Amino acid sequence: MKKLEEYIKANGQIISDDILKVDNFLNQLVDVNLLSEMAHTWYEEFKNQGVNKILTIEASGIAIATMVASVFKVPLLFAKKSKTTNMSNNLYQAKVFSFTHQKENVIAVDKSYLTKDDKVLIIDDFLANGQAVLGLMELARQAGANVIGVGIAIEKGFQKAGDMLRSKGFNIKSLAIIDKMDPSSKEIIFR
Amino acid sequence: MKKLEEYIKANGQIISDDILKVDNFLNQLVDVNLLSEMAHTWYEEFKNQGVNKILTIEASGIAIATMVASVFKVPLLFAKKSKTTNMSNNLYQAKVFSFTHQKENVIAVDKSYLTKDDKVLIIDDFLANGQAVLGLMELARQAGANVIGVGIAIEKGFQKAGDMLRSKGFNIKSLAIIDKMDPSSKEIIFR
């Protein structure tokens, strides 16, 4: 998506060769006009596939996924994070390792909110090592729900999780795929 | 707002005489049609007051505030929570005590995202003891920003923070105010 790439070039901060900060339009201060265009792009990709629920993970996925749910006119479901598993019988749970924070979180959704009748579109802000998306897919698997596809704002193409998921047959629609970024020259190469 | 009161009566779970669970339409599974109606209600209240930024706190405020920002066509800013203050010079920070989790969080926004030129509408899902709203107001105060008003989905009227803030002259627009709820009879009395 050209506009997202332009936003990244104009506003993104390359912290290191694998960390990109987009707090100023996507992750803390959020440009809702951009979100709306992003949501419509995913809608064009997935609109004829019976999506009936948008699934994301707190906290940074929620704003994007809310706009997507609004365009699809279906409910939004967000998995909650906790540091420990509470072993509730009423939760689907999956472990997600955060490389950013170097700790393992358990993500969970209430069993009554995700069922075998659901056709889910997973939405998240970043795809790097794929831990969050794999955790959300695991929740869907436990529920017997069908994952129609995955919408990602920014994929770090050099970290390979996107290619790995595509090779398994998943429809991963990333709006910007970064193949390389250089903190000294500030250059970003999109796929 | 009649529709929100009806949703609360039909779907809310009264856990105790001061805890109401609305995970099934507002706080985990999110009904975006309801959010849209809520956002338009706040828009009617605040549309002529120059609001140029919507301010909330992660995580449960984000979905609601995203929809509000979309209706106002202004950016969304969400304060981040952390357990410790990192004393960054680039952050406005405030302490917020969570009675639900019995711990103190520090909430923070990057200084460049909130300025003295901002006219802020604060949005949150619940108003009970007022800690979150007071924390967000404190961030605005540090930035010199003007708080135009506060939009709350569900106010626990029996916990008095709403009345305290109104007595100080703030425009608090709660869409449903619960004056009493009874976990045994399941009765909810709205103001």
C-alpha cells in the first residue's frame, strides 16, 4: 500500500537494523484516516470470504482492528495478555514470546467468544518473528475456528515469518513489507 | 444513551455490587455498531468545541477511542502503561492506582504528541474511582493542553468520581450511569 510506505518513509524512526518505531502515526499517536484506508485495502482482499470476526491482540493491534471490524461490519475480538496462565476452563490460551520485551506472555480469549462457526481475519500492526500471529492462530485452532487470512500493517520481510506462513498456505496480506532498513543511511527498501 | 443501557441490561454480568463485566460487547468481544452509535453521541455533545485530539489509555479504552477519533476525524493518542517509571525526559508521566489489579501503574505519553495547542477529549470505558481519568488529565496538565471534556461509556455513579469531577467544572458525558446494581436480583438502576 503506497500510502503506508510513504508514511513509514516520512515518519518512521529506524532505531536499529531490525527495530522500526512508528509511534507517531500507528502505535501511540494514531492517524485514523490512514487506518481507514488500510482497513478498506484489507476489505477488498477478503470481502468475499465470509469473514465474521476480526481477531487481534492487545494493545497495539486494537486500534487497527477496530477500524477493520467497522469496515467489515463484524465484531472485534481481542486476546488479552497476562504474564501467567490462570488455567481457567473458560479460556483458550496460547504462549507468545515477546522478543521486544524478552518475556513470555500467555494470551487468552474467553471460549464463548470464539467458536467453530467463526471465520476469522487476524489483524496486527507488525509481523516479524510471527509469535503473535502464531499465538492467535493457536487460539483459533483450539476453538475450531477457520482462519481466513492475516492482515498485517508492516511486515519485516527480513525476519521470514511472513514467508514461512505463506509457504504453509496462509493468506498473509501485509500492506508494507520491509526487506531491509539501514539506521545510518535511513534507507528503507520495500519488497 | 438508551441503547447502551439496554446492552448492559441484556448482556452485562454483575459480578458483585461494584463489579460489572461487559466483556461480551465492550471489553473483549466488541460490538462496533454500538461503538459507532456511542461515538456519534459524544460527537453531538462536543462537536463545536474545537476538539483536535482524542486521548485514552491502553488497553480497554483503545477500541472505543478509535471509533470516536474516526467520527471526529482527529488523531487518537493513547497513554501507555508500565509498572515502573523510566524517568525519560521525553515523556509526560502520571501515577494511576488500579483498584481492579491492586497495583500502581505509571501511564505515559511522548511529549511530542501532546502540546499546549491541543484541545483534548478524554475517552474511557469505565469511570469508577476516577484514577485513569485523573491520570490522563494530569498528562494534559503537564503538556499545557486543554481538556474539553470526558466521554465515558459506563459510569459507576455510586463511586462518586463522576460527581466529584463535575463539581470541579469538568464536562463529563457518561452514556450510562449506574446508581445501583444488585448481584443477587440482577437489577441495575440507571440514573
